[in-house]
Amino acid sequence: MSEIERIQKGGPRENHEKIKKLGKLFVRDRLKLFFDNGELAYETGLFANALQEHLPADGVVTGAGKINDRLVYFAASDFTVKAGSIGKKHGEKILRTQQAAIKGKRPILYLIDSSGGRIEEAGGYHVEKYSGGKIFYNHSIMSGRIPQIGVLYGPCFAGTAYMLVFCDFVIMMKKNAGMAIASPRMVQMATGQKVDIEELGGAEMHAKKSGSVDFVVETEEEAAELVKTLLSYLPDNYQSKPPRYAGKPPARSPEEIDRIIPREPNQPYDVHDLIDCIVDKGSFLEVQKDYAKELVVGFARLEGRVIGVVANQPAVKGGAIFPESADKGANFVWTCDAYNIPLLYLCDTPGFMVGTKVEQEGILRRGRNFIYASSVANVPKICVVVRKAYGAGIYAMAGPAYEPEMTIALPSAEIAIMGPEAAINAVYYNKIQSVTDPKEKVELVKRLREEYRAGYDIYKLAGDLVVDDLIAPKDLRKELSSRFEMFENKDFPLPEKKHGTILS
């Protein structure tokens, strides 16, 4: 057997048997799922630690390959070699691949199946300037320069978990995978708390509660296909535009929009139905679909053009913006802006949630982040006021004052500082309470509500140019397509500065 063949076989047979029992693929078989014809363009660092036979390739495969004829760099853990742990040469191989991606301005893919840092090499390699400690520095430098996608296949703690959360998008296997800042055993040693990996850092927890995972998949094949799909919405780097495809008709006719949107502002409906009437059929890829469901975000195509969709979800919590959904919206908007993806906002919200709980959870600070991201996003932005736009919710949803290219309203739209019930109770509470006759009180409330609503009648607001256009729902898709095309070459320099002080 040649030295190359020996190295490419990875770790000892018993470790191959172990991953097989877990239903996981050997790293080199895993890589075949991603790249065209199952082939790598090239591999680097194959002979790392070549003199140590028990560390073939030092437990990581690095290089580049083509996905749908686009070059993508990668670093993939080999769990058969010391459980994919990161040693000095292992870390250096990842660094070199990151640096190649920075110079080459191409996306990078991290396939992580690692137990973390290699304890027996616990010298200074994890903090050295040109070793493992620099991985996260490179992640930070690459952020917004080139797309970074991480896929997690097994339990992953501390440093290797950070490799994932530094990525633009994280895909996690539903079974076997888990990530946390420390393992359950370390948690017990440090805090006395007994916890299993699922509760501490399983896929369901991260998808629904922490928001650290964007997608959860069942199989390795599904993970590879999802990466290919995700890349189809992303450019190679910050200086290029996303790929353009042939357009397709929507899944549902725009004629249905009138029936989808209820007349009453507080009646729920599923915003996915509205999205299906607007975007190309089968093109909507929802991001973080199980997290903060009161806001829906994802990529789509409109007549073949990639757009990012940010939509309030009236079917969940009335579409109000909570601290978690503020984070979700800010991060998605920030990512779209980094990669030149135009933004479509579908606004139907009663505003930011109020109360002790959300204040304690930082609704002001986290809501600020959402507003900040929408303010400084400099890609083409279009805001559609679908129905209610109360309070500061429309600020986060890139309303008229936040420099969208267009603010479009449907006939069902309402823009006000607050809803009619809250408003008349705030202004006329004493007057209403002074009426003792129940029938008379009902009539008074009805009259006050109608008077208040007349002040923000959407036809009046359109006449006052608060919104740019009032259009028929059946024309929404056509109008959006035309307007995104109109502003395709948007040039709107922001005031010069180093960077803002607000982190989204």
C-alpha cells in the first residue's frame, strides 16, 4: 500500500466500525456527496504529521472542490483519527484553507465532526499567533467577505462549536450532533448540574430555543443537498451578485392575495400563503424556521432574481416583534446586505411586544439591533405594508423613513402609532368610563374607533405620499419584480465612517 493510500484510509478499523454503528459516513465518503462527480479539485496538507502513523492527515481533510461548477474551499474533520480532535497541524491546515479562501474570494465549507482540542497537545498551540487560536480571528475577518457554511455531524464542544457559530449558516444533524461551550461532564464538574447532550446542546434545542442553528436535517445526503441549495442563493464574495436563474410562476396565483389577507387587522393568517403568491414556485428557503416563528425570514427568487424575505407572521403571536425575532431579523438582514441580496419586507405587525418579561430580555437593545440592521442595509429594499403597521414595528421593517426604494401599501394596510383599541383607551379612557349605559358605551367606542381609523386611512396616507404607491394585491408580484429590476444597480453611499457602534 502506498503512503497516500494509507493516509487516505484514515484512522484504525475499530474507529471506522464506531462511526458505521452511529450511521455516520467516513469523511472522504462524506465529501463525495458535496462535490461535482464526487471529486475534489485538490487536497492540501495530506502529509501533515506524516511521521506519526496514528495521525493520518492529522485528522482533517482540507482543500477545494466544485459545487455546481463553482469552486468552494472546505475543511472536514476525520472522526476516525483521534475523534477529529484539533492538534497543532490540524489547526494549521484549517488556517491555511481559510487564508486561501480569503485570497481566492470563494465560499468556505466546514464539515465538523470533532471532539474539540487535542488535550495531549495542550501546549500553547491553541493561543499561538499562527496556530489554532487564530481560527476565530480568520472567521471574523472572513465574515461578510465570503459565505461561510458549517455542517455539524457529531458532539462538538468549546472551540469546534465556535467554528460553527462563527459561520453565516449552520446545518445540524438531528441525531448524533450536539454543540455546547462545554461537554455534559465538564458542566457537571463546574456546576454540579447533570444534563445530557440533547438538553444541553441538541439540534432541537438550538433550532427552537438558542437560535444558533439555521437548519436541522435527518441525513448526510440531505445536508449535502441543502448546502448546494443554499449556495445557489449566495454569491462567491461581497463584490459579486448572487446567481440569476430562469424565472418560474408562483405556487399560488397573486389573485388569491385578497382572499388570504383577512379584513380584520387582528385576525390571523399564515404569511407563507402570501409568500407563495409572490415568489417563484419552490424557491422559498426558510432560514431558522423553528426559531422565533412570529417572524419569517428566508431566501427566494422573484422572476429568477434572488431576494431575501423578511415577513411578520400574524399566525404566531399576532406577528408582534419579540427579543428573539428582533435578533433573527437583524442577523438575516445583516447577512443579505453583506452579500448583495435585495430585501423584501412584508409588514403586518402590531409592533414590538411590551411587558416586564421582554424588557428583562432586552427588547429595547435587541429591537434597536433590528432597526439598525434595516437602516444601514444598503441593498435594494422594498417595504410592503400588507395590513397593520403599528408603532415602531414599521421602523424595523424598513418603513418610509428607513430609505427603502419603495414603500408599497395594499388596500388592507393600516399605518398608525398604535391600534384603534389601544389608542382610544389611551386617549379617551375617562370619557368612556364615565358612560354608564352599556349600549351607549358600545356606540361611543365604535364612533371613536371609526374617527381614529379615519385619520390613518390608507388612501389618505397615499395621497399625502406617506407611502409611494397603493396597488391592487393581484398586481403585487408584477410590481415587485419591476421595481427590484429598476433598482438593481442601486448606488446610495452611506456617510463615511469606520463602522457603527451597534452590533446586530
